[in-house]
Amino acid sequence: ELNVAGAKLARAACDEYATQDKPRFVAGVLGPTDKTCTISPDVNDPAARNITFDQLVADYSDATRGLMDGGADTILIETIFDTLNAKAAIFAVQSVFTERGTSLPIMISGTITDASGRTLTGQVTEAFYNSLAHANPISIGLNCALGAEELRQYVQEMSRVANCYVSAHPNAGLPNPLAESGYDDTPENMAGQIKEWAQSGFLNIIGGCCGTSPAFIKAIAETVKDIPPRKIPSNPVECRLSGLEPFNISDESLFVNVGERANVTGSAKFKRLVLEGKYDEALEVAKQQVETGAQVIDVNMDEAMLDGEAAMVKFLNLIASEPDISRVPLMIDSSKWNIIEAGLKCVQGKSIVNSISLKEGEENFIKYATLVRKYGAAAVVMAFDEAGQADTYKRKIDICKRSYDILVHKVGFPPEDIIFDPNIFAIATGIEEHNNYAVDFIEACAWIRKNLPYAK
């Protein structure tokens, strides 16, 4: 009700002041809420959460419907201190768009909470961008917490990495209880700082957050009105992943090393620790891999004696409280979709799903790929179809080509976020039909690189 009423008031004000050469738009805001999906409310239980991804999706869906009913022109997901909350907001907004058969532009704005240059949940600017770019926002930027002087370097960084418009809404300096506005900056000083940002080519959209009165907005608008907006950079197409920090895989990247010991099917020690409930020791297994060079950590809880979904959620929630592990992207690994999806709801960074395939047919493949995209992840795609695993060179390349075409042309999945697994089979078995397995695998990899643009 509040969102309907608020959007209607803003709509009426916009309609009153809009002219043909200066239209006025209503940005319907989805705020951060007072809960966080990533941080535990209990110092003694780092896996605890006071809200779930699904609860946030339900709340944000209601809020979005209200903003749309009231006449908002865009949806602005703003003041984000926890990227996982924002991912829930994106999931909700896109679901409401599907439900209504209509969509609005999405804008996103995060909050760098202090001089560390990180959000409250620990992400740096580029990692934040990588985590949320799947929303295809018209703009992404930063607002709140800092004044213009402190925010400048992070706006500059966002301007470098974002392949959409960049917004900034700084506070009127830092809090100052003795100042009339409660903040220590003046309209003239802030406008001067913003002018330099604009002249440096950092900005497309500029405004003000806490402490900025109409006098601030007027001064800024006057100052920047004749400065051309930022040009969107032509950044190379790369697989852009993230934990707390960005991890981009480019043509120049060397071997990418995925640690697979936090995996109950791959490590007897890890399996024993998880089955015995010794999660602190299990975390050490993951931490050791990051310290010894793993650039991505694979987590798998597929074990008959285990509630795989609950184990996945608990372990990923614990990882979120360990920056030494969570600084790298995660690979959420399971043969069961419900476990993968439960994992995707726990991770603020851009992770990799391992895996999806055509094994259950095209309809399920499209369904799962669409959800992977909606949660903002990359995907490992197995060379597997309705007839089974690809064992020959021809089967490998045919299945990978078919999978690629469906993903890129039907689902709209970014090709740079596809990682093919063309199947390693046992070699030197002495069985004649196995003799070409190694050559078929190597040649299939070369074919994928050459013929399926940007795929890994």
C-alpha cells in the first residue's frame, strides 16, 4: 500500500513538471531491508540467518507489484549492503515481470560502507558488479554511507568495469551533529567535487543521498548540465566471476585451477568430517585449497547418508563468514537440482553451477539454464544427452554444439559463462574401443575453442 501511494504521488509530481524536452521519470525503489542474507545474527553460530532468500523474494515481489501499480517507470534496487539481498530482489523483479507479461528498466546501486572499499558483506566494487550484471541493468552505481570525497575512487572503478550507465548518489559528506543538515558538506563544495567526476567521464546519472537537500541537487544539476555524460566502455567479453573479489577469465588467462577437495565424492577426509558434523575442520579443507592456489572452490554434498540440501546450505553459509575462503568464486556441484538451487540461494558472488546437461531432455535443460541465469551464475555443461554420455569425438562435438545453440539462442545465456565438460574416460584399459578416448577428448576441446565463440 505504501509503495502504491508513494509511486502515485511521485507520478503526479512528474506529470506536473515534465515537458517534451525534459521528461520526468519515477524510480520505484526497493531498499535493502533491515535484514541480511549473508551475515549471521548470532556470534556463536556463523551458519545462522535471520532471513532466507525465499522470504526476501516474497517481500520484494510484493514491493515491486506496488511500485508498478503506482506508476513507476523504473525499478531501482538501492543502498545494497548485502549483494545476496540484491540477487533476491533481482529474482523477485524478474519473476513479477514474467507474471505480468511486462517489464521495466532495472537500476542497481550498492553501498560501500567504509574506507575499506567494501560492502558490509565484504565485496569490492568490481566483484559487486560481476555478481549483479546478469540483471542487464540500464545503470549500476553507488550511493549512501560516504560523501563525494570518500566515494570518488569507487565511482571511478565502477565507471571502468560497468558496461552499462553509471550512477552515483553520495551523502552530503560525513555525519556531523553540529551541522544544520546533520552532515558536513555544502551544496557548493559537493557540486565542485561532482563537476570533476563528470569532467573525468565517470558519470551518466548523478544525485544525492543522506543530507542532500533540494539546494544540493540544484547546485549539482547546474554544475553538470553542460558536461557530456560518460561513454560506455567496450570491455572485452570475458567470463567474469566473483567471490568477495573479482575473478575474470580472459584469453590471456592461464590454467584455471578448481579445488575439488570440499567434495564428499572426491575426498574421503572431507566426507568423514561432514558426516561427523565437524564443519569447522571441513572448512579448513577448503581454506587450505585457496591458500595453495585454487582459484575456484568446488562444493559437493552428494552422499546417500547425508541430507545434501541442508549440508550444502550450512557449509556455504559457513564459507560466507570466512573471507579467506569466500574471496574466491564457488562451484556449486551436485547431480540433484534441488541441492544446486539451495546452494545458489546462499552465495552473494557469481558462482559456477556444476552441472547441467541435455540428459533429461531439452525442456528441463532450458528450465535449469534459465534459472541458473536468473540466479546470476555461470554453468558447466556436460557432453551428455538423452542417449547418454558422449564417448566419441563426433558425439562430443555434436552435443556441445546443440547445447551451445540452445543456451545462446533460446535461453539468452551469455556464451562466456558456458564451460563445457566433454567427458574424460579411462584410458589404457586394454579394451580396444577405449583406445581413442584421450585423442577424442583433446580434439573435442580444440573444436569447442575454435567453433563455439567465448565458451570455455
